[in-house]
Amino acid sequence: MCQAPFLLSALDTSASTSAWLGIEGPFSFLSRFESGKGTNPEELIGAAEAGCFSMALAFNLEKAGHPAKRVSTTATVKLEPGDGGFKITSIDLKTEADVPGIDETKFREQAELTKKTCPISVALAGTQINLDAKLV
């Protein structure tokens, strides 16, 4: 499994991936299947999904009248062997958000809507995406 955290601070609209993710660097067997330095394509997909989800959720919450102070999403990408090679079988998104004035039900509705409509989720339509979203 690969993890790719992404933090979006909606308050100042800045975003960053974690320093260890390293967009620039070698791709190798070690970085993909062991603890080698560098990144791998699956981590980049996870970072793209986590980043897109965080940004889209912040946008949807603001559009619904509940701007977020903070949205933090981690994507865990599951890579498994299959017929003819490896396959990404699922992506687990774990999102925590600080959203003043919204109740849990409305927040979860916005999170589920975002999971279905964020551009990267749409591009990954053949992949199971699981969501654990909570208010903090």
C-alpha cells in the first residue's frame, strides 16, 4: 500500500503535499514495493486524488454556505497482483475537516458528493474509492 497525504488550508488557499512524497525523483522497484527512496506512480495517483478531493470538498462546502477552515486528506492506494500484472484495486480516502456551523449529516453529504464529482475521482471511475470523512 502507498500513502499520499495532502493538506489544504482553505483559510489561505494554500496547498502542499508532504515533503517525503517528492514529485521529482527516481521511480524504481524499491520505491514501488519496498522502502526505497523516491516515489512511485501509485503515490502520485494517491496524491492527485487526495489533493483534488480536498480542493473540491473545500469548494463544495463554501458553495453550500459552510467555508472550511481546514481540510486534510490522506489517500492510501492498494496495489495488488492480478491477471497479467499489478492493479490498483482501491483507494482509501481519510478526510478530516474543520468546518464551523455545519452538522455531521450535511458534511457527509458534501463529502460523498465530492467523491463522485472531483475530476480525479471521475478519471479513476474503474477504481473503488472508499471514504472516511469526519469533522474535527
